[in-house]
Amino acid sequence: MQGRSVLNILYAVTLFVHLLAIVFHLDILSYASKFLLPFILAIQFVLGTEGIPSVFRISMLAALFFTGFGDMFLLFSEQNTWFFSFSLITFAFSLMAYIGFFLKIRYSNYPLPRCQWAFIFAAQAAVIAFIYFMLPYLGQLTIPVIIFAGIASVMLQAVKHAYRLKEQPSGWYAMAGAGLYIISCAIIAIHYFYHPLEMGTFLIMLTYGLAQWGLVTGGLLYLRMRRGYAVQ
């Protein structure tokens, strides 16, 4: 318990330092702190899942691995559009790893959580409406962005349907993380394609940093609760 608390504090401090580095344009500190964020979460997840089937560890660590590379590419996206394309690809792989992780939770979580059709249709309608709004501004990246948005929406649904939230409150961490991830993606789209936001990079990293923590924490707390029942 104490080790997890220390790592949570370390993550919060590192995210705070990263946000300060963005505000004061401290590039080297920004790069270093951004690299550390997924690394800290990976350590926290590994240390907190001893005895858990490896399939859960592999999928979560894959998500954090691709997240780290996506972060690095995104740092240089304003210098060359290819970096933004590479970041989309690596983040898409990260999302697919998250999807695999939360689907594994769902199908080992008996009785299986019910499909929330109202949520499915509302979330998909919101994603489609946002893509429709952004279409005139996406240019050559229209297809990759649409594909990425589709994968992100599947991730949101996978998280939503992994838990019985009334009985498993740890799922709210993951749901908050998934929601913040979608918000972060929307801010990225607006900032890079529609109109640069004055605090765009700050808002992107604030929502993204909290999103990653929520996804990892929600998965970690659930697996610890179900340690004896999560089977391959």
C-alpha cells in the first residue's frame, strides 16, 4: 500500500513538473518528465499485479509502451507533420492494447456486465458529430484521424462495459480516464487542425496525464480485488 502511494505521489509530482515546464517553455525538462510518466505507471502496475495472469500485464504494458513512443513523436509534431502521423499510429496501437486489456477484464468478470445501449449510441453520435465538424480541416490526415477516432471510441466502450460499476467502484477510475482520454484527443484535434489554443499543449497534457493514471489505476484496483478470480 505504501509503495503504491509513493508511486502515485511521484506520478502527480512528475505531471505537475511537466505542466510547469510547458508553461515556462523548459523544453528539456518537458521532454524528460513526459518520458517518465508512462514509465512510472508501468512500474506501479507491475508491482501491484504480482500473481495476476500475464495476459493482463502484457496488454497494459504494451499500452504504456506505445504511449511513451506516441508522446515522443507528438513532442516534435510541430516541426514536421510526419511526426504527428507517427504519433497517431503509435497511439492507435496503445488504444488497441487498452481495448484488449479491458475486454479481458469484461470476459473474466462474471456475471458479465450488461450492454449499455443508450451509452453506446450517445457516445458514438458524439464522436461522429465531432468528426463531421472537423472534416473540412483535416486535410491529408482525414482518413488516419477518422480511423484513430473509431479506435478511441471502441476503447471508451470497452472500458464502459468491463465493469459492473455499482458493485465495482474501481471502474469509475477507468471510466474517468477513458473520458479524459477522449477529451484530450478532441483538444489535440482542435489545437492542431482547427485553431491553435493559447493553453492547448497544457490542456492536452493535463487531461492526457490524468487519463492515463485513471485507466491504469482502474485496471490495477480491479485486478487486485479479483486476484483469485482473474483467470486466463
